[in-house]
Amino acid sequence: MIEIRNVSKWYGHTQVLANASTHVAKGEVVVVCGPSGSGKSTLIKCVNGLEAFTQGTITVDGISVGDPKTDLPKLRARVGMVFQHFELFPHMNVLQNLALAQVKVLGRSQEEAATRGEALLDRVGLRAHAAKFPGQLSGGQQQRVAIARALAMDPICMLFDEPTSALDPEMIGEVLDVMVELAQEGMTMMCVTHEMGFARRVARRVVFMDHGEIVEDAPTGAFFDAPASARAKAFLSRILHH
Amino acid sequence: MNYHWNWGIFLEPVKSGDETYLDWLITGLGWTLAVSLTAWLLALTIGIAVGALRTTPSRLLVGLGNVWVELFRNVPLLVQMFLWFFVVPEFLPRDWSLWVKQEMPAKEFVTAAICLGLFTSARIAEQVRAGVGSLPRGQRDAALALGLTLPQAYRQVILPQALRIVIPPLTSEFMNVFKNSSVAFAIGVLELTFQARQMQEDSEQGIETYLAVTLLYFICAFTANRGMAWIEARTRVPGLIARSG
């Protein structure tokens, strides 16, 4: 589903991605972790072309992201993305947030979009909040709406860029529950996250990045039980002992 | 002060003709409103477009937007008025030039409205650019990630937020348009300042004249201010607290 091959990226003379290669198969959940500044957010934003990359290729469902001939909006419409800071549109209410791209991009009618939106709000337990504005919701609620907004486009895969990092601890669970459920239903997911419990529960593989490199790309069990590199060991001991 | 006050002057007929001085001022107010409102519509349309262009990823568009803003920002409005009136028509193709100079209807009004509109558009463009810049980058990313094109992202997500943010500075600009329209008297628009000068010379009651005109300008600007405050209240988003970064 997602193929990342030898991707490098420079900002001027600073290399932020170094020859990164990995993949996410259909129905697979892959967790990307690593210290801050390791390039994991940059990598995931390259997957739907929000960030350009200098070298290498990325394909999603066989379509090359870096190819100038690719219709990026069309591709992005099929790839759901959830952001660290939710990025709900604050001037629209919850249902309008869910309907906007359905109507403008997929060409659904307002009624269709609203019906689909309400069904997804139901699913994330927020049906009652459809008429509220994002500023009237808690962080956890906003992130659940953001997930519903992405799902409303019927994506073929989902990208999560640190979806719980901006949340108060008591709200992390409600967001992870939605993500776990999604994973169990067979959604293809690439998740940048520090939630190692989540990784253990649903991830097929863990990709560990440091300084723009993919240092380790291992099945979840192997990664946690016997990380191969010293850098991964050091990282795990730092975050698991907190 | 040895001054002969005459507040009844406004109802007296002018020296040559059967109008009253009040008629002059009302005509002036009409032209002031016409110039100001036309200029404002022009300024808003162009200013929002140019301001938005200056925030796009295209260096060419950003560059063009910057040139636009600097061009209109760095030359005094009065000089711009003269440039549009006396200089620009000379540089048009010959047929156009003749048409503008000899046949264009309401030549002074059209020139003044374009000049003030473009001058103000540069200022609005600067504010819109700042407004867009103040939004978190993630808003654009989120819009694009949903499959919206960049123009759709501006239309649906970025500008509706940016414009709400810049309503307070836009309010000042709207008030400025009414006040700056007084410069149009220099190219012969029969607006409020023009009529005031004419009335002062004709009636020799300069103090009453300028006090009345002051009050009329004040009412225009203050109404503009209240109108914008109403729009600001109408477009307020529940629960929206500005977030930085």
C-alpha cells in the first residue's frame, strides 16, 4: 500500500531524511518512533506530499507521490491524515468539518455528507456534539472528530502524526481506543507515536528513526524484546521508564 | 474673537444660482460616499487577492504581490492622484488615451475611485498577508491532506479565518477610505472637501463650513466603524481562542 524507497531530504545543507526505506502493506499497522528531530514527522508528511523530498520514491497504492504528473489532491483525498494539533477548522462546526471535503472533493451532496458525518460521529462517540465548534470541545474530543473527518473520505489508508502528543494524559486513552478499533478492523495505518502500549497492541512492525535514518525496522515483538541497535535500546529505556 | 457667527448660512442661497449651501454640502457628501464606497470595494477585492498571493508557495506570485504593495505604499496619496489623472492617460495606447481624456464619463470620479482603491488595496494586502501568516501552518496542511486544492484551501479554510482576524485593522482602513477620499478634491471631484472650500470662499463663513464638514466626515467614519463592529460580532466563532504556532 505504502512503499518508501531510499528517500532523502535536505533543507539547504541539513539532511533531515537519509536514504529511508520502509513499507506498509494493506491492512498493516506500522508505528514509527524515535527521538524528536529524528525526521519521523517529516517522513510521514512526505507520504501524502505535504512535504517534498529530494531523492527516492514513495508510492501509495501504486501511485508515485513525487511524480510531478501525479494529481496530488486526488491522491490525498484517498489518504486520511490526523495531526498532532488536530487542525479542525475552527470557523466551522463539527459536522461542517466532516462535510467540507466530502462535498468539495468527492462531490457528495450536503445530505449524503451529513449522513456519513453523523454516522462517523456516532462511531467516535460524539454524535451529540455535531453542532458544536471545535473551540468548544476538549482536546481528546477534537482529535476524535479529526479522525472521523479523515474517515469520512473513505480513505484507503491512514497517516497519524503524533496524534496524542498534544493531549492531556487523561484524554490519550479515548483517542487510542478509536485508533485500536480502527486497526482491528483492518485499516492500513502508519502512525508516528510514542505510545508504546499502542504499538505493542496493534502494530505489526515498529520503525525506529534517529537523525533522519531508519535505524531499525522490525516486527513489534522483536523490537521491544531485543532491539538490535544501541540507539533503539537507549531510546526505549528512556521512554519506557517514564 | 471678532467673528460674525451665522449658523443659518447653510439654508441661504449661494451667490450665483438658486441652490443653498446645504445643497452643496449634500452633493459633496454624495460624491464622498460614492468615491469611498467604490474605492473600498475595489480595495477589498484586490487587497484580499494580492494578500493571499503573497502567502502562496510560488515565489513569482509572492514577488508580484510584494511589488504591488511597495508601489502603492511608498508614494504619497496626493501624488498618486495626480499621477493617475495627468500621467497615466499619457501612457495608454493612443485611442484609449484620447477616450480617457475627452470622453470618459465622470472622469474625475473614476480616476479618484481607482486611485484610492488601489492605494488602499496595498494596505489591505499587507494586513491579509499578516492574517494568513498568523494561522498555524497545520490548517493549510489539514485542508490539503483532505484533498482540497490550494485555491479551495484558501477559499474554504484559510481566508475565512484570516479575514476574521484582520477585521480590526480593516476597520481602520475602511475609516481611512472616507478620510482619504478628501484628497480627490485636488483633481476636481466635487466631494465634501471641494464643496467646503467653495462654500468658504462664496459665503465667507469658513468656521461654520469646516465645523459642519468635520461633523459629516466624523459621521461617515464612525458609521463605518460601527458597521465593521457589527460584522465582527456577526462572524464571531463560538469558542474560538487564537492559538499560536
